[in-house]
Amino acid sequence: MKLESFFQYTKKKSHITVLFSLLFTLLFIQGSHITFSGNIAGSLKKNYITAWTIKDLGIFLLFFVAIFVLLSLLNFIAGNFSVTKRNTLSDKATLVYVLILSAFLLLCWIPYLLSYYPGSVLADSLVSIRQALSERITSNHYPVVYSLFVGVFIKIGLFLGNINTGVFLYSLCQSFLMAATLSFTLVWLYRKGVNKIFLLIFFLFYGIMPFFPTYAIILWKDPIYSCALLLLMLLLFEVVTSKGTILASNRVIGAFVFLFAVISFFRNNGIYTAILCSLILFFYYRKQMLRAFVVFLCFMGIYFAITGPLYTKLGIESEFVESLGIPLQQLGYTIANDGELTPSEEEFLFTLLPEKHWKKNYRPCIVDTIKWDSEFNASYLEENKLTFIKVWASVLTRNFGNYINAYCLETFGFWKPLVQNSYGYVDTYISDNELSIVPTDMFARIFGISIQENLASFRPMMGSGTLLWCFLVCSYLCIMQDKKSWFILVPAFANWLVILLATPVAFSLRYVYIFALGLPLGICLPFIIGEKEEGVSRS
């Protein structure tokens, strides 16, 4: 692409640029109408949304043009500065480099690992530990497989005489898995020809940004789950650049099944990402995909058999309310704003939760104040699931605007750029518990000085919405460079879409942590996807 053809696209590519420009513009203006107090538990008077005005039309046009020009410029850069030379490394050399980089990353993370010994254990973490120690797990709200995984380390610690040792062993294991995954990603990028200077920047990003070392030592399912998503994206790249031929390899199919298993059993909504990836793979590579697709179907069947009939037989239940964050918020917003309800709708909703509690406890950015209210009738909801869905749909027909406003207020942290909040961002504490899990500043014990205040004061923010915009730009450039390359980012976007359908809170980096882990890959992807020797040509 030459400079004089800066804006000369094919008709299809011109449409793509227009669509992305419209998307960014809509998100920007809609986000500008949201007032956020900084407190996710703020009332509707403090966290609210206003209507569009005639002035927004002018802003819309100006922002649309600016975004169109910026996207065109970025596409011009990606089209003229792509990587053309690859670096060759044997499998043995790759392993050596991964281990070396992992060691350096762990060295960068040691201050956190020692200062917050044995690791971060929050309320969610305690539930997983209690499940692992119980004689019988009764709920899949916190994934059963993840709880069993945690239990391995906790029981080793108890065998050695101290549960804190078990938590620390988990922190060590997760730190190594994360370090190895990120190191492999850097080596993978090197093999694709990415300049060493950029790789050094990415290494520093992984080593210094606090949401890497802190997530490495937190007892959450999200870090390992997100690592699996990142590896899945790398695997999808190999599928795309080989035009699907590697799908004939048993090793590759096995890798897919393993990664699908991790993302499906470590987070309850992960199965939808696996299903979406399988369907798109089959759509693009039907001839090469047939045998792999049969294997994937078998995996899906096994997954649903385990989480369905087997869990039911074992008395393991899934809580319906956990998938209703958005609907509950939409109903809460409608009731709080005296929306239109029929007598039968009021009867059902006010049996679920008294009217004054709906109005008193509704918070635009978090659903917990409703579903954890002492008067919330969870058993009534479980017994009337279909009725709840019917009532929700019925109320929608007369309160569409309320539903849209409530949805935006409950999700804006995941799509509005430059808005930050510490909730679910970096947590380095241990919740009060009866299990004798207590924090100890091992760094101070070993070196005679505490650096916890220094670590706590270093909190550069990178919100989920900002990371989304970065990924959207990357996906745009990938689409413009090659028609299938967008597919590589599907795991990250599928995870984001699921969160947008069921998020319980407007802010939480942990839910879309793959955006942070995969940012270097996303940045480099438009520049490496068009390698001619891999058989992918630019259009």
C-alpha cells in the first residue's frame, strides 16, 4: 500500500473501516453519558446515565471522522511494516529459552511472592478451599474441578502440618504456570520475527505491571483459565497460517482438547468459548476439520454429561441466580425508576424481593446488593425459573429504555475506555477465616525490611474497557490484513461477550484478564499474520 492510496480501499474493506469507526464512536458517546462516582456501590443518584442530545450528533460526526482517519493510518502502517523474516529455533532451544525467561519473570515477581506470603486468599478463594476439604461438594457455583485442583495443594500443606504451606505451594505452582505461559508467548513471538526491542518491552510489561505478579499468587481460577485462553490463541494462529492442515495432527487435536478442558472446567462459562471456536474452525476448514470436529463433539458430550447428569447424581447443584446478574439489574432499575409493571408482574417480583428492598438496595454497578439481600427469596427463584424469564421478557416490552440504561450501567467498565476502578483489579489480602490462613511478610523476615507499602502504592491502572479498545483495533487490523486472521482473537472476545451477558459487577479485570495477558500478542498479530512463507497472502 502506497501513501497515495491511503484511503483507497476495496468496497468491502471500506465497509469494514466504516463499521469499526461507527462502533468506536457509539461506544465513546454512550460512555460519555455515564456518570460514575468512583464507588461501584453508589446509588442511582451517584452512578447514572443521561439521554443523548442534539449536540451528540455533531460530536458523533467529528469523532467518526477522526476514528476513520486513525484506523486508516494504523492500517497503512500494518500494511507496510509487516514482519517478513522469521527466526528459527529448535524445540529444544525453545524450551531452554522459555525456562530462562520464566526464571527471570519469577525473579521479578519474588517481592510479591514473599511480601504477601502465602498468597492472596479472598472470600471466593475460601469457598474453593472449603469445598476441597469437605467430604462432599454440593455446588458448582465455584467450579468443582478447580476446587479439586486447589485441594491437591491444600492437602499437601495439611500433610506437612500447615495449611499456609499448601496455599504457598499453590501460589508457586500458579506463578510458574503463568511465567511459563508468558515466556512461551514471548519466545513464540520471537520465532515469528518480532524485533527483540519490542520483546524486551513486552517482558518488562509482564514483569513490572502489578496485575501479573499479584494474579500469579492469588487463589482464583481466572489466571490459569486466562493462560489457557492465551495458549489457545497461539494454537489458532498455527491453524490459520497452515490453512488448517495441522488439524490432521493427533498432537494438535490433543492440545485443543486439553485447552478446551481447562477453560471449560475452570470457569463455568468457558464451554461457550470452546463451542464457538469449534464451530468457526469447522466453518473455515471443513475438509481438514472432520476428524477433529468428531473429537470435539465427543468432548462436548463428555463435558455436558459430567456437569449435567453426573453432577446431579452426586448432588452437585448450579445456582440459577448466578446467571441472572443483568436481568436482575434491569428489573431493579425499572422498579427503582417506577417503571410500568402489571399486577401479576408486581406480585411475582415483590414475592422474590419486597418492593422497598428493590428500591433501597438497587445499585447500578453491582447486583450483589439485590441477590444477597436477606429478604431475597432464592428458593422461590429456583422453583420458578421459567416464570422469572417470562416476567423479565414481559417487563422488557414496556420498559425497553430502562433495560438499556440498566445494561449500560452494569457493564460500562468492560467497554468504556479510560475509566478505572480498583474493584477486582489487584487484591493482595487474606479474608478473615477459620482455617488459620494468615498473611506473613516473608520479605521483611528475610531481608529485614518491608516493601508492602511500596508495592501497594505502585498501582498503574489499565481498565478493562481500555484493553478492549486495544483488542478491537488489533482485530480491525487483522481483518484488513487477512480475512481469517480475526479468528485468532475469538477466545478473548468470546470470553468478553459471555461476561457482558452475565456480569455481576461493572468492574473486574479478573473476568477479562485475557486482555492483559494477550495484549502483546494482539499488538503484534497484525504485523505477523501475513507471512508469505506460511501461505497466507494479504488481500
